[in-house]
Amino acid sequence: MAENVENLREAIGVMTAWATDPEDTRFTAEYFNRLLTQFGPTKAADVMGGLISLCGILLVQEARRDGVTEREVLAEMARRYA
């Protein structure tokens, strides 16, 4: 469980770096590369798991806020962005 919390923390760090300037992803790439350099290549899978958890948390929150299902939120995102 503690590992999952740490992975989620790292994912929040990556997304905080991204939110600093969503148009310029260099800072995010640098942040992610620092994690890989410091902790090795297996960290990428850990951070990916954290990002999936973070996405799931945000998806559930948005669905509850909008009074729809998670699938409906994803369908709307697909229509809008993909």
C-alpha cells in the first residue's frame, strides 16, 4: 500500500510539473527524467501506475460532480479530444 501511495505522489509531481506550463512540456520531461535517473528504469512503470491511479481518481470525481457514469465522462472526452 505504501508503494502505491508513493507512486501516486510521483504521478502528482509529474502532473504538477505539467500544470506549470501545459504548452511547454520540457519541464515535465526533465522532472520525469530526474526520477528515472535517480531511481532507474523500473521507476517508469511505477510512475505509470501512479498516473493511472490519479486518472482513475479524477475520473470518478468528475463523474460524481456531473452526475454521470465514468464511461460517459470518457465518451465525452473521446468526442472532444480524440
